[in-house]
Amino acid sequence: MSTPAPIAPPTGDARDPNSKSAAKKEAKRLEKEAKLAAKQAKQSTAAPAAEKKVKATKEKKEEEPVFVNTTPPGEKKDVSGPMPAGYNPIAVEAAWYDWWEAQGFFKPQYGPDGKPKPEGTFVIPSPPPNVTGSLHIGHALTTAIQDTLMRWNRMLGKTAIFIPGFDHAGISTQSVVEKRLFKTKNLTRHDLGREKFVETVFEWKNEYQARIKTQLKRLGGSYDWSREAFTMDEPRYKAVMENFCKLHEDGILYRANRLVNWCVRLNTTLSNLEVDKMSLTGITMLNVPGYDAKERFEFGAITSFNYLIEGSDEKVTVATTRPETMLGDTAIAVHPDDDRWRHLHGKFAVHPFIPGRRLPVVTDAEGVKMEFGTGAVKITPAHDPDDYKIAMRHNLEFINLLNDDGTYNDNAGPQFAGKKRFHIRTEIVQALKDKGLYVETKPNAMELPICSKSGDVIEPVMKPQWWVNCQPLAEKAIERTKKGELSIAPKQSEAEWYRWLESIQDWCISRQLWWGHRCPAYFVNIEGQDQDKDDGANWVVGRTIEEATERGAKIAKGAKFTLEQDEDVLDTWFSSALWPFSITGWPDKTEDFQNFYPSSLLETGWDILFFWVARMVMLGLYFTDKMPFSEVYCHAMIRDAHGRKMSKSLGNVIDPIDVIEGALLETLHAQLLQGNLDAKEIEKATKGQKADFPNGIPQCGTDALRFALCAYSAGGRDINLEILRVEGYRKFCNKIFNATKFAMLKLDDQFVPALTAKPSGKESLVEKWIFHKLNIAASELNKHLTERSFMNATISAHNFWLYELCDVYIEAMKPMVDESATPETKLSAQQTLYTCLDYGLRLLHPFMPFVTEELWQRLPRRPNDSTPSIMVSSYPVNDPDFSFPEADTQFDLVFNVLKAGRSLAASYNLQKDIQLFFHVQDPAEASLIESQVPTIVALSKGCKSAKVVQDVKEVPEGCGSSVVTHSLTAYILVRGLVDLDAEMAKCDKKLDLAKLSLGKIDKEESKPNYLEAVPEGKRLANGEKRKTLEAEIATLEATKEMFSKLK
């Protein structure tokens, strides 16, 4: 690999197209273009039927033949032939990835000593996608950002490694496989049994892992596939076992019978992070998963009813948002200072439906608020977190009502046992009414806990589970983050980071699933002894069955025993929390662990900052005493063009392959049938697709998609993705392709690149100018990528290629390489063009790997340069030799003169035989403009001639004019070509505006304290503006007089 190619820093760019304000304007411009394109597309689909018939009669344009990739896998594509007629992303992107991989370019490159290179290492542990299905556009964003950084750092000469992997995603994968199993074979997992079901899930995993891998390759991710990992493969299994056992041995992980979040639909516990909150403002009727679709149940209500006090007619009114849970009540709590209930302290209430159950009236100052309701609170310890705490303080009975399937057990009494929880809700209210105990139901604003996976209503329930005490881990994470060992961007995510860690709760890691890492915990069943399975003292853990047996023997103390492994599996995040170090071989001290841990950067979505990132930091510090990465970059959440979250049922989930290859509307509809959506959801999604993609999704290619996603990444929390903007960047790829194709024609067969890219210093003004702009682009790109400002980086690259290289230099060099040019002039222009193409493609490569490789391979190589691929070439960086600030300033003046001429031609609607005159009062400026007349003519469409004069009398009569500076005016010959009265009226309007602006300056300068109050820079600017306005007024008056004489 060659060393980094120096390019100079940005200095003195007067127009500064890469400034912050310019970047925002550019982004807004692109958004506007996308919206306009969308509007035009809709208009085209809504065209009258008659018009369609007319169009149908037109002769169809001959379609290009479908591209067929004939390059054998792993071999280099042959690009020695002529360039194709047009840009075809499918053809351009074919074969390169397989060749890169076969050549080992994705593997880390070491120094001569076999160690990481002195330039440093750059490591990204790729967030492992779930094997639940194919990737969506959010994964494409992740790949685009990560691979851009990876390719950039690799080109900077670092030992760079991008480690891929896949997550088993316990709950999600088991759920999707169970649904598919039932939909296709009418079977449940219990019909198959645990072993056979796990085999079935592995078959699913293998199929979808292969599909995802193909997608990642199509997206151009330069992953080192030789290090591919899966969260349930053997090395990761070893890491998970070590994680569980070591935490248990250190007292961090423990077993306890506590309240958990139970999802009936999925039949498993969930962590708090996997529970969403649905805000209800009042009574709301909702359907619940697992019930008939027509059934609705009441939420957002508070129901009051009475308990009778034992041995009297006295009643105590209590209230609840979950009436069915009263079957598990074991007490009534009041505040000790509440005089209304002081006489009931120590007495009992009678349960109306459970014979013999007495509810003690207890006093609790911490959990009861006297001002809320009646001041009396029903206590259901086994089904409410607050009641649980009160019960623990008063040693109350815990009565569990819920079976795992959502029905109530025998503790609910014979009237309700075996019935579903929300059917009981309705029946309980009626039963209370029948007994005369019902008081009222009122609206009650509340937050309803909802399973983020299934949409089911979460039920708090008591279960013996394995827990991680997170507080000491979080304290260490906070301490080390505050020491500066970890940066989190954007800043708003950092504030949330501290807030969450400071209020962290213990983590329940048990899951009642079959798919996942089974807990390496064993109940020691001692023969002849009655043991409590809820008691952690009767359990042992072991990395192997031998280790567990040895530990079980110590508990049994010589008695016969058997080991019963816990049926539960571990939370998926418990394994993925080890990702940055488990993928390098931990707990073994491997060479990869020594070289590539900690990682350089973790790039992920802000929505899993706590699910995943915080847990990686906590466990990384605990096991390795090192931050697992020094930087966290949180990308935005991709939404559709309307700002809606992407959802399969809305039909707005986008497969990146559909954007790359294009997809007909019918194809998008057909894809809906492959998932687990029901008929109504498919109907809704179909309508959504028809509204959003009436013409299907256009073919954009990988390069355009990656560039667009980076261009969208401006540091916000959301991206409203407009596909037509992605298509706009396909046109940018087309521009690069055609510009290179045209430029290659200027590099004839005899052309040989110079030994070095360094300018000789003898280049023409426009050559020095383009070198300076190349300089600025390189420096800006390195700066923006260092700062993770991806939008600004794309703007810098886009501006250089489009507005500087294509629009200016390639056009300006035409007369420098025609037959009239000297050999020296021609060769210099060719060398400059070659360097701009070479370095310009390198600048773009991290964003657009395929088209840049395709075009770079067509360029000739410099003598002694054997670099095999653009991806292992050097990235352009600072070099003062490329900096020409004086040339930049001079060409700015030339460019302003050029723009004035173009503007005049446009204002008079002249498109050919244009004759320009430039009255230049300053001799040095006159000489400069005179030397650039060929460039001005070349860059002015329809320009016949351009002449520089120092005496205004040499400007012929019948010219329109425009002031460039106070000493330079542009003229265009319009005699006999325009309406003189109309032009005189235009002069009057311009005069009025110029005099108004001059009057404002007069007013400002006439203020008494002008010299003292106004900064010198502002005063100088006003002086220059005054000179220009005075010159403009004089010129306009002269022009008006001239037009008047011509009448």
C-alpha cells in the first residue's frame, strides 16, 4: 500500500462552499429538488387517459440489453475495453466485491514486524443484525456510515479491521419461527419438542444469515469475513458461560423470586427496556393479542369498590386500574396518621370471593398517600411493584394468580380459575355489582406497559429468575466516562447516558425460551431432602457440567444428588453485551484480543444506547478494566418521507436491495406475502406501498444509496428518507461516470502520468485554481470525517466534482488540449486532469466504492506505481505544494467576470453569437482577464468572442452592462437584438435599487459616532460597497442614455 497522498489545507476560499451555512443551504436545495421530483412523478402518474393514449402511440425507445456478469467469482473484472455508452450501476458494481475479498483487501494489514502499523489501528465491531429476516434501510445506514469510516482509515494507512457478525435475537427469532411454523404446518414448538425446535430455528438462522450476508456484501461493507461471528457459536458460547459464572462467583449475579415483566403472548419475562409505555388520557377500549379481534377491553379507568370489615357492617373503599387483581389482594394499607382509618389499625377485611381469606389493615407511611382517593390502598404483592415493596416491609403473603398462558390459577377461586385475565376484569366488575360492593368507574390517565415485541399488555408477576446487580457496574461506567475515556455523539445522547446509569435497576437475565444460551445453572436435587427451588443456595453454576458437578457435591456433603439444569435461556443482550471483546477471542488472551481490543468506534442507533451500549461498557470495564471503545456515534432513526416510523404493516419498510436494483410496485406487493402479516395488515400495507411508490422504486445502485444515507446524516435524531433524493445521487454517479469518460478522451494513447502528482509550479491559472480546490476538498473531507460530520463531507465531495472539476476545469481545459495548443500546454493540462481524476476518485471512494473502483481501474498508473486497487491506495491529505491561494483569488475575479457575462446573456435571452466586452480600469486586472479570455469563452455557452478594454470608449454602442467591481464592468452587445424601451425600463428599476442601497450606506455613515461605534472591517466593507454602487449607478445611467440614443 502506498503512503498517504498529500493535499493542502483550505486557505482563503472566498466563496467557501463548505461553510456551515452553505452546507445547510445545499442540504435544503437537495431536499427541494427531491420534493419537486416527487411532485412531478405524481403528476405524471395522474396524467389524463387521453394523454396516455397519445404517448402510447410513440415509438418506444430501444432498451439496453440486460447486463450479464461474465467475470468468474474472485477474478478481476476486465475494464480494458471501451467505456459503456452510459452509467449502469448493476454493471459497474458487478464483480468488484468478490475480487476485493479474494485479494484479501478486507483483512488487516500489518507492518514488517507482524504488528499493527505505526499509523495506528482502526477497529469497528459491526453491530450484529438479528437473524430474524432480511435487512432494512436502517441497516444500510449503519453499513454506509461504518464502511465509509473503515475505508477512509484503511486508505490513511492504518491497520483497519471491520469485524462482522450476527445476533441470535432470542425472543424475536423464536417468535417469528413459531409464527411461520404455525402458519405453514399448523404446528407449535411443543409439537416438535425442544431439541427439534432448536434445530428448526438453526435452519432458519442459516437461511437468513446467508441472506443478510449477501445484502451486506451488496452494500459494499468491507468486512473481514474470516472473522465472522455469531452470538451462539462456540467462541461466543465460551464467553457467555464465563460471563455468567464469573459474575455469580463474584456475587454480582444472583437468583431471586421477584416481580418481573411477563409477556403472555411470548411466554417470557422481559427487561424494563423491552417494555414500552402507551399513554392513555382516559377510558380507552383496546384489543389485546391472544383475544378475538372483535373483543375490546377497558383501560384508562379506575374502579372503586368496597371491602367489608370483619365482624361489622363497616366498609373500606379502595380503587384500582386492574380490577381482576383484587383476587390476589392480601392486605389493605392506610397511612398511620390518617384519622379516618385509625380505628381500623390491626383489624381485618373479608375477601368477597375467596372464602376464609382475611386482609389485615396495615399502616405504611412510605407507600400510602392520604390525599389520594379514600386514603386506603388494596395490596396485591405478587402483581404490583409498589405493593411488592409494602408487602416486603410488612411480611405479607404473596399470592400469584397468573398462569404463564394468561389464565388465572386456583388461587383466584373456583369462580374465576382457568379464565383469561381480561375476561375476568369484566366479570369481576359485574360480580362486585351483584354483591353490592361496586362504587364507581372513572376515567384515569395512565401509562399502560406494552411488550415492545408482541404488543401484549405486560403483567407484573412473581418468578424465580437470575438477576444482575447493575449498580456497582454502572458506578464504574459513570466514573470512567466522566474521566474522558468515552465520548458519545450527539451530545443529547450523552446526557441521557448519565441519567439512565444513575437510576439503573437490577437486570433480569432469565428468559422462558428455547432459543438462546441455556443458563449454566443447576439445581442440586439432594436425595431425601425437601428443597426450595427459589432459594439460590440450592443452585450451582458451572462453565462445564464437570465444574457444576464438583460444586454440587460440596452442597450435598456426601449425600446422593442429581443436577437439574435451569430450563430458561439468557437474555440476548447478555451475550451481545460481550460483543467487542468476545469477537476478538475473550476470555482467551488471543492475538486479536491484544491487537484489536479495545475497539476504536461503536456506531449504532441512539434507540439501543441502553439496551446494548451501556451493558457493553459495564461488562467491558468489569472483565477487562478497559472501555470497550473510546467513541460512540449514534446515528439517526430512518423514517419514511412522511416522518412515520417504518413498519411492515404500513408497507413503508424498504429493503436496500430494492433501492439498489429497483423494484416494480407488483414486486413490492408480492414481498408482503412472504412475511407473517395477516390479511388485514397486508391490505393496509399494499395501500401504503401504492401511495408511497406508485411507480415502484427506481434503480439507484449501491453507491448512490450509500452517498445519500451519509448525506442525510447531519447529527439529528430522525431522517425522513425520500427515495427520489437517492435517485438524484444516481444522477451524480452518472455525472462522474460521463465526466471521466469524456476526460479519458483527452488523455490520448501517448499520455503517461508524471512520476509524482506534485504540481510543477508552471501550470496555468485555471490549473493552479483546480489544484487549490482539490486541496480544499481533501482537507475538508478529512476534517469532516474526523468530526463525523457526514453530511458536510458529502457536500465537499459533491461540490468539488460537480461545480469545480466538471463545470469549470474540464470545460476550461478544452482549448488547452485542442490542435492549436502547444505540446507543453497540452501535457500540463492532461497531467492536471489526471491528478484531479485520480485524487478525486480516491476522495469519493469511502462513500462510493464501486463506481470509483471501476473508473480508477481505467486510469493509467504512474510509473513505478503498482497499487492494485483504489481501496488500498492512499487517501489525499494536506500538502502545501497544492496550495495556490493567489491563483485562487485571481481566478475568483475571473470567475466573477465569467458569471457577469453569463448573467447578461441570460437577462437578454441571448444563446448564440454572444459578444462580450470587459472594461477593466486596473492594468494588472486587465492583464489577468486578458490572459483568461480563452477560458471565459470556453465556459460561456454560445460565446463568440470576448474582449478586454481599458478605455470605455472602445465598448461599442448598443451594449447592456453589469458592474463586477468598482473598477470592472462587463458589457454584452445587444444592438438590434432587444426591445430598447423594455431595457430602459429595466435600467430604471436597477437604478432605483442601487440608489436605495447607496442611500442606506449614506444614512449609516452620517451617524455622529460612526467612526467610533462601527468596527473597522465593517467600515471598509461599506467603503467598497459604496464604490461599487457608485460605479453601477454611473454605468446604468450611461447605458440608459446609450439605449435612448439608439431609438
